[in-house]
Amino acid sequence: MKILYSTIDFLCPDLARVLKIEGNDLVLAQKDSDPDILKGTLKRIPYAKRLDNLAQYDLVINDDNNNFDAVEARKLGVPAIGGDDKIKKMELDRKLASNIAKACGLLVPEVVEVKDLEDAKNIIKERGGKWVLKQQGKLDGVKGLNYVAKMENSEDVIAHIENLQKKWVSEVKQDFILQEKIEGYEMAIGSFWNSKTFQTDKDGNEVCEENWEHKSLFPGNLGQATGEQFTVQRMMKASDSKLFKETLDKIRPALLKTDFRGDFDINSIVTENGAYFLEFTPRMGVPAQSGLMSIQKTKWSDFLLRVAKGELTELEYDSRWCIVSWLYTSPFPAIHEEKETKGSVFEKITNNIANSKGIKVLFKEELTKEDWKNLHFDAVRFDGKDILVANSDGFILTACGLGETVDDAGDKVEKLLKKICVPKGFWRNDFHDTNYHHAKKDLMKWGYLPDDSTVEEQLKAKDEQELKDKQTKEITDKVKGEYDGKLKEIKDAVRGVIYDNK
């Protein structure tokens, strides 16, 4: 199959690599992201020429919503993953998104449009209560602007706004909204939409993927928000998901009015009274896509072609829990600007060292076939036998672990990450204290999670039995050793008596 992978920010590099490994003739048209990512691995064409001879391709993949190449491809009868201007607005215009969700019957927090940061501050002071400041439009790709109130009357949000005001660049529009803060648990759900229905298994059942994101830099959800540190995921039948029924299932009428094929995700705050809509993400993105590549068993080229054609996907997947984690190095989460430094020698050294590009990725032990399957190379390049960091900002790769429980999946991904050696490499390692763990008891009570105590009890019993068997063996070995020793002493004594009597 001949595939055009058209992208501005290259949101899912390892997907392109996997599509090539599956035997497809893949051509990459990449605009703004680092050109060293997967350099020498993928065939590239100039981004400006990506639409030339578009009809020659069997499939076009547009992994973001910043251009509408998918729409152009479909005009020529070429199956394509991606959306149109309507789907882009659903992601970037938060007020519009809230109105769409409300019209489709979803629970929606109050959203207040503001003129600028000063207006936002005044509204909070006037109304009181807890609010969330969210950027939108062109600011949506800038990290660190959003802020969720922790204090009762959003005094901390006001302090955050005042800090932004002091540092704001005058020529950039202050494009924000205020959203009522709902107390509950953040939980998202996604599924690939084929223009008529969501992705299906081989029996024709719709399938969805539930997930819990972890964006804070440090364990315990401390520190600044980053793009993503790790995600807890699982795939299941849509009919078994209460969250699907309250969100994705209701949004079909809005999707039918768009020209969209691809992954559609809804983020929510789940409460005892139901799931409150937060935002749409109508596109693929790492690390969630990396997790899906470890979960799904169907060839990605076959799956995406069926989605693009509007066909049932006949998806095969692993129903176990998955944790997918980014592996980073310095200077993440800072952004490194590659420019000539005219300062002191020490400033020049610091500037060069802060650049992560070219750092070698090493392995402490030989990886298994399963290990390689669960590593996704989203920010590296291959130089002969060497794997080198391709990005200057510290992104390296994503790693996955799958298990019968979230804890088991956490153990697997931690074990895999520990096999990798990168100077100053790090990841969030609180895989046994995740947002899923914090929400689990209430989500089971409210019907969003099944009672998995049986599975946990079985695994606990297995662990206890293995420990008991180990202890029994140790005691048996010790007793046998003591017995053998005493028997030898007795035999030696008997022999001594016999020979002495002679």
C-alpha cells in the first residue's frame, strides 16, 4: 500500500515507522517538527509538494488538525484519516465545544468567555468559587498557561493570572476562557470514528479505550503540567463502558455533520451524578497512540484503511490494562532554543549541554521480542546500530507495560524502563499510586469500573502461594541439609567404632 503521512507537528512518529515495517510504501511530508526524528528511516518529500499527485496514494494520514489534507484526498476518492475545519474548531474553540456537548445531551460545566486576562480576574473576584483558566485557539499548543483552582475562591488562579500579565507578550492575543471547576475524577474515553460508527471488533461490537492521563511533572501530581508523563489505558467493548454511553455515544449527531475519520477522544470529570464534559481531542497523539500500538493486534495499515473507508474494522486487541510512559532527559520540560550563544564560555557550555540532540540510547541488558514491541521511538533517529535522541528538548521514547491489573502493568513498564540507560534520563515512577488508583473505589461504586476484587484476590492468592512455596522449599532444603549432615556424622561414628574395635 502507498501511504502519504502528512503532518505539521508529527504527533505520532512511531506509527509511521510501524506502517513502514508492515511493508507499506510510506512517504512522510513533515513541516514544523524536528526533521531529525526517524531521520534516515522514512522516505520524505517537501511539505509544500505533499498535495502533488495526491491520487497516487492508497491512504492519506493527517495526524493533526492544522491542515485539511484529508479533505482534499477524499475529494479525489482517496481514503484518508483526518478532519475538516469543523472538527478543528471542536478542539480549539472551547466555548463552541461546550455548546456542542450540551446540545448533544452531555453534562457541561459553566463556561465563561473573557475578553482578556484582566477580565478573567475581575469575573473571578466578582463571582467567587473555584474556576479553571484555559487557553484556546492558537494558544492551545502552549503548555503551562492553564490553571485549576485549589483554593476556595480561586485566589491561586488570580495569582497565576497576575503572573501571566506581568510576562505577557503584547502582540499575542490573550485568548482564554473560564470554566467552572467540577469536583470529581478526570477520566477520558476514545474510539476511532469511520464517518458512521466507532471502531468495531471481529464480531461487530463497537470498541472504546478508557484512559487516565498524568500531566504533572513529578509523582503525586506535583509540579508544572507537561504534555503528558504517563497514561493508564484499557480497551473494551463500548457496551461495557458507562462513560462511553454518557459521552461518545451521545456525540454521534455532531460527528455526522463533520468530514472526519480518526481517533476521537472526550475528556471528562466523572462524579456521582454523571460525567461532565471537558474537551474534545479529535486526533491521534503520543503517548496514548503508543499505548494503542501495544494493545491492538490488528495490522495498523489494515485498520486505518478500514476506518478511512468507513468500514467495520474487525479489530483484535489485548483487553489487559496498559500503562504507557514517556522517557525523558534534560532539558525537559524546558524548551531548548538552538541558537548561537554570544555570552561567556560558561553560557556557551550550558547552552550546548542543554541540547539533548545526539545523546545515545543504551540498554543494560538484551531486550526480548516483547520488549521491542512495547518500545515506541517517537523522538529518536537510527544511526547504523546506534539509537540517538533526535529532539533538542529531551523527548526520547515511550514504553508500555500490559498486565491483568494496573499494578501489574506498572511493574512491567517499570522493568522495561530500567533496562534503558540514557544520561540524565527520567520518568514518573508512581505507577502504583495513579489517578486510576485514587478514583477506583468511587468509580466502582458509581458504575464506571467493574468490581475487579476477584481478579486482585486471585493474583494476591497466587503471590501468597508462590511465597509459601518458596518458604517451604527453603525450610525443606534447610532440614534436608541438617538431616544429611547428622546422617553423615552418625555414619562416620559407626565406621569409627567398627574400625577401632578391629
